Amino acid sequence: MNLIHDLERTKQATLRHFTLSATDLDKTYGPGKWSVRYILHHLADADSVLFDRIRRVISEPRQVLWAFDQDAWANKLDYAQRPLELSRNLYSAVREGIIYYARLHYESNGHLEFVHSETGVRTLKDEFEKVVWHNERHLQQIERALA
């Protein structure tokens, strides 16, 4: 299954960035954009939101699941001061959970639906694939910041 490979690959690529120097963690990929540090915190939080959605869809399909305000999370959860190790551990554990449920449900229950508050009807398969797409997009931003 390519999805499992992609989940593992993006996990390993992301975890390597948690060991960057403070100087590299403070780099951004453009003016006014988030630093590498903020992106790593965001990836941990976003994966936790996506994992919650995945488990809800498996357990209680067809419900409405709300979008989250990533900027509010960054501000209110204090990404500037939050220990990077906390986010690393959260990201790693949550990604293992996503991989576990992907192995069990991606093929057999990927058709299960939910309603996203902003984008409408989506499937469990869509949400698993979004984890990879979202992570890859942010890895590209990190690579631009470090270039």
C-alpha cells in the first residue's frame, strides 16, 4: 500500500527536522511566513486534529467535523515558547496511530463519509491522503527555508 509507505516516509523526513539547530529552526521560507519551528509545532497539532477526525469517522460516520484555525492554535498554544520535544513526541505518537488505523481501514472502510465544516462531504480515504499531502507541503516549505 503506497499510503503506508508515504505516511512512514513523511514521518521520518519530518522527525529529522526536530534536531535542527536553533538558527535553522528560526528560518522562514518567506517574509511573514512561519519559521521551521512553527511549522513543526503545526504539523504535530494538525496531525492530532486529523487523527481525531479519522477516529471519529471510523467510529461515528456522517457527522459534521469542524475545521480548526491554525493561526489561533499557533498563537494561543504559544508556538514561540512551546518545547519542541513536546511537539516531536506528539507528532511521532499520533503518526503511529494514523499508520495503525490506515493499515486497518484505508482499503476496507475508505468509503466512510463525514461532512467537513468548510469543504463538505469527504471520505475516510480522503482524510488519510490529506495527512500525507499536508505533511509533504510543509516539508517543501521547510526545505525552502533551509535552502
